[in-house]
Amino acid sequence: MLDPLSLVAAHGLKVIGGYVVGHIAWKLRPRKENFPELMRLTFIRAGLCVKIDNGKTKREATPMLSNFAQTPWGFVFQYRLIPGLSIQQFIDKKNILDAAFNGECNIYGEGNELTIEIMRVPMPDLEYFDIEKIREKEDGKAIPFPLGMTRKGIEVIDFAKAPHGVNAGETGGGKSVFLRQFLTTVALLRPPEQVTMTLIDLKYGMELSLFEHLPHVERFVEDAKDVQKALDSVNKMMDERGRLFRASGVRKIEQYNALCSTEPVPYHLLIIDELAEIKDLDSIERIGKLGRALGIHMLLCTQRPSAKILDGEIKANCPLKICFQVINGVNSRIILDNENAKYLPPIPGRALVQFKGERQIQALLLEENHADVLLKPIRKEKNQDAIERPRDRHFNYC
């Protein structure tokens, strides 16, 4: 609900003698040309301003608007921050901005450049997986990762730029379906020469068995006693790549593959479901710290988030966070550092994503039988021993 001052600004009304004059209608519709003024007044109401007192006059200084544009899904405001204000302050007051515009805000930026997107189209309650729609948006991405449907359309990011992520939420929220559509996308759009995988499924192999026999999968672990061996293998891979890159005079996997285009090093995905069953987190923390430049990226999944499991070290190295429905605000705070996930509507597949801002997504629904049909042409037969998985490959120095 807008306060009187914001209502006046939104509709281009004027106050004369204490009376509001202007458009009179049963349903007032804000005029877009007045939205910058509405945003300025909302900043003041939320305390997102710097109070200046020069002895004669007092005023509230707000960020300087550098650009304003209307889009099919809403509005984009770009500002230059003034001393005394930070991007985090605006993120903390996101709920006030949401309410002022009766929509959802996506707030992000760098340095003193602030962008606020106001999305005024409704979120879908259901969106089906469509590999062709994803293919249209995956060009140039090393590891295409469809987050789902947002108010702006299907969002596909490059997981290699993330570079690690956390996927959490209570049972039935959509976490497993989200993981299924991610791995299916990678398997269909990237050959094993470009992306390989280590899959650790500590739910007795029930969640990831669909992907066990893909040519991309170097190791599939479903027994807790084999977890450390798999993590040691990924750390060994990381060390070998580090020595290889250094000897080749490069610092990142992109540089090495540009230099050695005839024998590129594939990106490697480490997927862990369920993280709470991992006893020794030191190996995971090490991969989180060093894996990015070496092309090794983790997605850690859990339905039992706790401060002990998702400690500060792991969260600091996982800028991508996907949070489905949670039991309470405490779990939301553990994952997102705020309680926003507590207010998600009870819709399967609805989640909050933190990555270059925070926004709602509707995960793409991909049933297991549909994924099985899509993967069948590239899956190896269980008894097909003639085709070996690319385990512990060694690369030549360029």
C-alpha cells in the first residue's frame, strides 16, 4: 500500500490547499513518467538517503538517476550512489521497494553503480522443461545452467562463472527436479570432451541414478564409505591441473584451452546430494577455494541446512544460492542470510535465487520419465564395457 506522498507522485497528482487533484478513477494506474519521482520518495521513506544540513536548509540527498527505461516486464532504474550509501543498504530494504511498486525488485550493482529492476508481470505457477528454449540462451556458456522461469523469461547462466552453488530446501519443494533439469541440460548440450562429472548421491543413489551411465560421468558414488576416495580424486585432478597450467604459463582453464585447442581440458562438475551426510568438509572447502580457475565447479545440495554444514567458508565460496521452501526463517537465514524464503508461496518449484541480486524463479518441471527419454540416445548401456569413462586423463604440456 503506497503512502499518500508516494500515491501522489505515482499518479502525477497535485496537492492544493490540502486536497489532492488530478485523475479521478475507480482504479488509478501509475504513470510511468512519474516512476523516477516515486522511487526517489520511496528512497526517502526507507531511509535510503543522506540528510544534508547546511545551516539554512535541510534536505535528503538520494542517488543520482543515470538511466530509466521501460521493458516488456517492467522498469529498469540505474543510479550513481552518493557517499554514505551502499548497494547492500538497498538490498536490505528490498521489501519496501517491492511494496511501493506492487511488484518484485531485483537489486544489484558494483562500486557506486546501482541497478534496480522492477518486475511487474506475474510469476508462472508451472513451467515445463524445453531444451530448445534453453538452447536459444546457452550460446557462449561453458556450463549452461537454466535457473528457471523468472518474470523476465527463462534465465540461463554460465555455472563456470558462478563458480559454485548451494541448492537447498525441504522435501517436496522442487530441489531434486531442479537438479535433474540442470544435469539433463548439461548432458544434452555439452559433450564429455567439454564437461565431465563426479556425482555423489548419498540418498542410496535414488536421485542421480538416472545419470550414472552417461559418458560424462567419471565417478558415481552412492555409498558413504566411497565418498572420501571420490573427493580425494577430485582434489588430485585439481592439483594436476594446477601444475599443468603453471608449466604452460597460464592461470585459468580458458587460457589453457585457447593455447592447447587440440587437447582441451574439460570442465568438471562435482555434484553432492546430500551434503549433510559428508563427514569431512575439508576437501570440499579446498575445492571451493581453488577449483574455479582450474575448471572444477561444485553444486552442493541439502534438505537439512545447518550452520555447521553450510559454514561461513563454504557459503563464501558458493555465490550461487538456490533456496526452495524451508521450514522456518532460521533455515532461510542459514542459506540466504535473510528470511525471505520463509515467505515463498507454497508452489512446488518456487525458489529464491541469489546470484548478482536476488529474485524468485519457477524451476522447470522435468519428470523423470521424460528425462529418461531425452538421455537415452547418449546413455551408455550398463554392460557396455568397451567404452571407458575418461577417468584420470593426463594432458600434454603445451
